[in-house]
Amino acid sequence: MTRPGWILRLLSPLCVLLLWELASRTGVLNPLLFPAPSRTLVDLWVLITSGYLAKALYASLFRVACGFAIAVATGVVLGAAMARIRLVSDLFDPLVELLRPISALALYPLAILWFGIGDASKIFIIALAASFPVILNTFAGVRNIDANLFRAARSLGASDFEIFKGIVLPGSLPHIFTGVRLAWGISLIVIIAAEMVGSTEGIGYMVLEAQQTFRTERVFAGIFVIGLIGFATDLGFRHLRRVLMPWYRETEN
Amino acid sequence: MGDEVRRQIVGLDNVTLTFPGRARRAPVEVLRRLDLGVLPGELVAIIGPSGCGKSTLLSLLAGYLAPSSGRVLFQEEPITGPGRERMMVFQQPALFPWLTTEQNIAYGLKLRANRGNGLVRDSVAAMLRLVGLDGFARHYPSDLSGGMRQRLEIARALAVNPQVLLMDEPLAALDALTRRHMQREVLRIWEETQKTIVFVTHDIDEAVIMADRVVIMARRPSFVLEVAKVDLPRPRLRDDPAVAKLARRLSSLLE
């Protein structure tokens, strides 16, 4: 993309914000429901300087990181094992297919009963919800590896371990990566929802509490931060893909 | 015959191969009592009607399949699985897409099975030169043309110093011009390395131009219909009367 195009692309969101600012200040929009963007920015500053935002972010991201890590680790191992070992797929496939359609949030009340209202219940449902895309994509990734690659590696003298490390993992990496990205997105959605339903800290709780105390500018500030996290991590994933898979030519989008 | 059996580097001895029938279908007998011996350093072409089991025969020699009965031999020992002494070159190159040209060639050299067999870097450089990919060491397979991928596939196979190269329609996926060029390249590589080559093709001209002997296989269940010795000096041209005559005779056998 050329530079002028980049500037043009900033123009429309900036115009919307400007109009919103004017409308809110002149009373065309109810400032209680649509606070001016500048007030949201001021509140964001307050949240940052008071350390409140950092505390909420830390609580949320800690849960996300734990649940996401569990999901990726178990998902890759289970997905790869299901793709390569018949017994494992016979054992786990029905379980995965039965649990997958159930919304993880529907299980959240149960998770609270089992693990309480603290970190453990959130980590549990994030791990559960985020593991499915990893399992399924890893499975598809391993199954999609050209059978002749295994044959070539065998002829060259590769051992089982060398084939796993040198063929199965890199060969399924593009798919695994897609699964991991989906898992991250799901983790972010689940944590916000879970913190809104039952929690005493975290970014989701912060937004809900602001809503209940009618601090609409804080609700917007929270939404902005949540969006920023999603945006920043997506950039991170794109960069990671270029680093991990320089050979990979993405055909979609 | 006894003398020849002793000298052969790979061979099939009275081999029958039957694939078990899947989903209530009858078993398929692909090869029936097939005999074939290949001498060290020979370039043998295998032709036959499509579906006659040419590729299956190579898979047996590579050790990817086991015969239902009979013996598949390498230096008089039964073949029990894939091995570095018999390398396959696939029709659609089975290159590792996540490795660069030089990493693909080095793959077999860096495995435990190869430990202590000299310097990887020297071998890779020698292979790049041999197949003419000097300038493309850092390219990924997706950046290479069809002909270059096939060269790379050959280089990766030769890097582990096999005694036999098994080529499964290695040039079939290439355009006509690249194909002719690669025929000469394979011959040059064969002459430089003195490897034994068994290669499957469906192109009779290609077989006659390249091979020492042409093996013609019968329809399924397949056996060796005839082995034709090509006693013509190289380089052979496809419009050379002797080449054309032999090609015509062989193609009449296939009809």
C-alpha cells in the first residue's frame, strides 16, 4: 500500500470521531449514552495513571495466557496424535465431536461450581473452548501432508522421531498456526464474557462495573482497550507467521 | 541366467502383488509372477499401459510395499523397507516446502543415519553444481520452476549416495521443451555419477532415447512382456531412423 492510501484510510474513522465529539458536546447525541471521545480518552488516562487498568489487564491476560497455553499444548499434541495414531483417534474423536458443539460459555456456570469464581474457572473454559480449533486444525494439517514426503524421509533414513520433528511439525505448521490464531480470538471473547458473568476483577469486570455505575465513558475506554489488544496481537501473529514460515504463500485473503 | 542373477543389483524374483479388496470389492492382482533383474550402472526404462503397475513395481524396489509372494532383492538380499541405497524420485517432487534448496539437499545428510559421513556443506555444494542449481541455494521449492524442482529432487536423492535411483515418471509433469532438456540432463547426471537408474515412463520415445534396456509390461495382472536392448550410440535423436524403428516396434507391442 502506498503512503497516500494509508493516510486516506485514517480519514474516515477520524471524521466519525470528530462528528461524534461535536454531536455529543452540542447535545445532539445524549452525552450520558454517547460520551464525547475526548472524555473517553481522559478516562483512559485516569485508568492508566491510577494503575487500575494495569491491574485489570494483568488479571485478564494472566487467565487468557494460561488457558490459551493449555489449549495450544494439548490441542497440538492431541490433534497430531489423532491424525497419526488410529487408536488415539478412535478414543478421542467421539469425545471431541460431542463436546465441540457445546458453547463453552454454557459450561461456565458449571465451571464456577467446580472451580469457584477466581482464575481457575476462567482458565478452564478458555482452555476448553480454545482447544477445539487447535485440535481440528492440527489434525487437518497433519493429514494434509503429502504421503510422499513421509516416503522420501523414510528412504533418506529418518527415524520416527526425526520424521515427527522434521516432517509432521513443519508440514502441519500452517494449519496449526491458523488454529492457534483462532484459539487466541476465542480466548479473548471467552474471557470478557466470563468476567462479565462472574468475576471480581479483570477488564470484562471493569467494563460491566462501569456500565452498572453509569460511567459510559469507561465502558467505551474498556471496549477500546479490548479492541486494541485484539488488533495488536493480530499484528503480532502476522509477524510471527513471517518469521516461522517464510516459505509459506498464503492463498486466502 | 544364473550368472546374471548373481550380478544384478536389484531384482524381482517371481513377484506377485495383490491388493486386498476394499469395501466388498474383489482383491486386485497387480503383478503376477514378475521377473526382472537390473545390472549395476544400467539405465532401465519401464513402459506399459497405464494402470499396469509400473509405479507399484518401483514402490516394491523402494521398499514402500512388500510383495504378496516372491522376492524383491537388493544385492541378493531381500528388501525389507525403504533404504538409502535405493532412492525414489517422485513424479510430483516430494520436496520439503519449508526447507530451502540447500536445506532440502542437506536433509538426508543431517539425519542420524548419516552421522560421520563427511562434510555436509561440501556435499551440498557438489550436488548443487551437479544438477545446475548453484544460484538457487537459498530459494524455497515454491520459488522454483517445475524442471528445477525435479533437479532438486534428484540432487536430494543423490546426496545420500544411493546405488540405485528409482524414478517414477520424473519428467511427466514438465512441458515438452523442459522435458527434452531434462532428458539430456538425467543422462548427463547418470554418466557423471554412474548410478543405476530404473525409471518409469509412458513415453516410448523417451524410453528408447535414454535407456540401455526397455522393459515392456503387460496389462494387469502384469508381468514382463519383453525386454528390449537398445544397442544404439548416444546421444540418440528421436527422428533417427533406428530410434524411430525401435520405438514403432515397441509401441506395436503395447497395443
